[in-house]
Amino acid sequence: MDLPLLTEKMLAHIPAARQLAKRLQLHERAIEAATTGITISDCRLPDMPLIFTNAAFSRMTGYAAAEVLGKNCRFLQRGKGDHAALAVLRTALRERRGCVVLLRNYRKDGTPFWNELTIDPVRDEGGAVTHYIGVQTDVTARIRAEEALHLANDELERRVAARTADLAAANAALLDAQYETLDRLARAAESRDDDTGQHTQRVGAVAALLARSLGGATEAVRRIERAAILHDVGKIGIPDGILLKPGPLTGDEFARMQTHTIAGAAILAGSDHDLLRLAEVIALSHHERWDGSGYPQRLAGEAIPLPGRIVAVADVFDALTHTRPYKPAWPPEQALAEVVRQSGRQFDPQVVAAFVALHGRGLLVPTQTLPPTRSAREGISGTLTALVAR
């Protein structure tokens, strides 16, 4: 090729070369103007040193380019890096692929900052990785805001938990006060014909045992124990001359005594509280009989609410085994035999069966009993008649 022809071809490429130079200059200016740190590492050299850093990298880290070129970027870690994040980064480098990691780095002055690092490999014509471009973004403000948010959430949760605990304690105290009020109301009604004042508590305890034996859930068992103590609250309205009469009641007295079920239900009626609604049911139904001859509604069988059927057994057994103004205490075995005899008559057979099983386990031993003396044995039918009414 002669010289004129060569010169002509070289001149033909000059505009293209100038255009390429201008494009490179624009790219360089864009990189320098970027607000994120940009670095280039050479994978072909030992330890993959930096061969380029932009101005944003220097502003972010405090290191001038001359101080870091030829070094590996690990100097930003100062031996205090997040091992998990570094493991991800090293795996990506080993596998010659890109990744994004969040690193806790350190500036030249020693202050820490959070660096969201994105690395991307550069490959030659044969596909081999020759360089890595790193884009580093200072996300310290974001991380601190997230940490502050987490702390605020933790503090809020702590306060909510404390407030919830306070409310739970207040509710528990209020519930205890309500239970105490109900207990005192029950005792006020019962104390007139129960010197110990413990009849209502014993009936509640036995009713709970029966309810649990019959498959009641924990909350239902707890409620029936509390509600059962109010079964005779209507006795508040019964005159002492009838309530404490040692002998048999006349027809009119018997009818008046029966009204304590209706009076008790009326005292407890109209409440939105589940416990008081249950107590109302028990007060009204605990003198109904399985055979339909009870009062006040003459309900029979399963038409009688189960809580009423349960309390009926607990109430009669406790009354039989403890002294009352109109009767001496019966021995437990004698009282148990009477409860069994009334199965299918006065009492629900299923409740009686559960009662007998509990008694067999020794769970129903009365706290006050009398030995089987003549005074305890005599007049059984008359005593039971009185109990049906009272």
C-alpha cells in the first residue's frame, strides 16, 4: 500500500476517533458527577486492587484516589466487617458474578457508615471476567432511620404491653371485686339458715367438679362455680318464720318458700354479664325435678337447664350432710344413697352417675358431718320433703 493511500485511510478515521474521545470524556464527567461512589477493580492482578475511584467515593470514605489505588477494598472494613455479608460478597467474586450487599464500612477518620455495595463483572470477548465495577451508596441515614423506627416500635410495644398488663390487673381487680360482691350477696342470703356461711361455696365447688366430669370446658366450669353460689339468693325475701322453722311447713309456707327461686331469678335478671345470666338460670331452675314435679316451672328431663340439674344434686347433698335449723346432718354414705335413690326422679341420672364417681374418688367428703346416730336416721322422708322446698 502506498503512503498517500495510507494517509487517506488514517484521515478517514480521525472524525470517528474524535467522536469516541468526546463520548469517553462525557462518560468520565458523568462518573465524576455521580453522587454514588464508583470503583473499578482489576481481577487479573493479585488481590484484585482498585484501579479507579471517582470523586463521590472520596467524599464518602474520606480517602483520596491516590491513597487507595492499588489496594483491595477491604481496607474499608478495618477487620470489623459483617461476616455474613462478606461471605456473600466473596462467594459472588469466586463465582464471577454480581451481587448486592449491605456492609458496615469505616471512613478514613474512623467513623462508621453503612454502604450498599453493588458489584458487576466486566468480561472480555472470551467471557472471562477482567474487572469488577463497584457502585457504593451511603445508606447510613436510611439505616439509622430504620433503627430508630425499630426502637420506637419496641418502645411502643413495651408501653402497650405494660398498659395491657395494667388493664389486665385492673380488670382482674374489678373482677375480684365483683366476685367478692356476689359472694357477699350469696352469704347474706344463706347466712340466715347456714351458721357456717359456707354452704354456697361448697355447692359452687361441687358443681364445678360435676361440670368438669361432664365434659365442661375450663371457662364454663369456672363460671358455674361462681354462679352456683347465688342459687339461693332469693331467700333474702323469705321471712325468718318460714326459713328457720324447725318443723314441717304448712301448705302456704311451702308455697311461699318456693318463691325464692323466682325472687332470685328476678334479682339477677336483666344483666349483660354472662356470669349473672348463668346465675339467673341456676336460681330459677335448681329446684326443678327430672320427673317434672319440681318448681317453679315444672320442667322435666333435659328441658331443665344442665346447670340447674348440676346444682340441684350439689345443693341437696350439701344440705343433707350439714346441720340446718330444720334437720340434723346426715352421714355422707346415707346422703349418697338418697341421691342415688332419687336418680331419674328428682335428679338427672347422668349427673348422679358423675356424682357417684366423684364420691368414689373421695372428692366429696363434707367438712362437717355427724356419725350415723338415731337422730340423723329418723324422719328421713320428712327431712327430704323439707329439703325439696328449701
